[in-house]
Amino acid sequence: MSFDDQYPTLKPEHSGMLGKCPRCGSGKLFSGFLKVADKCDVCGLDYGFADAGDGPAFFAICIAVVPVVGFSVWMEVSVGAPYWLNALLTAPLLLLACLLPMRPLKGYLIASQYYFKAREGRLDDLKDDTIDPEVNRD
Ligand SMILES: [Zn+2]
């Protein structure tokens, strides 16, 4: 029985999106708005494995751009708003639409890393007997 078996299996959308520890579901995942804490303050899980990379920004941009650009085009075509008014309204809206989902998305991706035991590839796999490094795979 491993240490992780002491905790219930939590789905990433139930723990990470709420900013909770992916193992115990009680501790805080973040120590700032987007800064990941060093470890869980309840169960002690080391968050050193957590690396969401550019994933949260990519998904936030994909989610935010479509409705905000649609709003901007609607203002230009239907209302005929001047460019300065369009920029004045669209820029803060785009900023908000990108920043607000960043934390839940980052938490979800980190919790998914933990849930699926995702990690970088290792060269130790070449020691596996089923893989013959002498075989030409061209
Ligand atoms: Zn925890």
C-alpha cells in the first residue's frame, strides 16, 4: 500500500480547478494568483512535479479570443463605434477574459499531471528488455 492509497482518488476538475491539492483535496495549491506553493499545507505533497508550462495561457487565449473578437466585430459592424471606443472597451475585456480562467486552468492541468502520473520521458526505458536499441527502425 503506497502513501497515495491513503487518500481518495480525486478528479482533476474537483480539486485542481478549485485550487486544492490534487492528493488530499484540502490543502492550497497556489501561494499567489498563479504561483504554485512548494508543498501542500495539509498532506505535505511536494508540488515539485507541477509544471503546467504554457498550457493555461494557450487554453485561456483560445477560450477568450472568440467571444471578445466577436464582440469587437459586432461593435464595428452593427454599432459603428469609433476605433478608439472599440479599443477602449475590447482591450480590458480581452485582458479579463484571459486572466480570469488562468488559475482554474492551471490548477486543472497540474491536478491532471498528478492524476495521470504524467512526467517527462526518461531514457531509462531503453533498459527494458522488450526494446532492442540495436534494431534499425528506419
Ligand atoms: Zn494535500
